[in-house]
Amino acid sequence: MKYKELTFQNTLSLIIINHTAFTKQEILASFRTTPTIDTKG
């Protein structure tokens, strides 16, 4: 039971990390497409 809970939490955290990374990429993409904001780097 403990092992199952641990793996479930691990997969859940991985999903959350992937989701936040995806949203970060979307935000960065929107920043790139916005001409008023000039961010190089």
C-alpha cells in the first residue's frame, strides 16, 4: 500500500511538473509573439 501511494504521488508530481512546464512554454511563446515586449534571452 505504501509503495502504491508513493508511486501515485510521484506520477502526480510529474504530471504537475509537466503541466507547469507546458504553461511556462505557452507564456514564453505568447511573450515572443507580443511585439511590444522585447525580451531577448
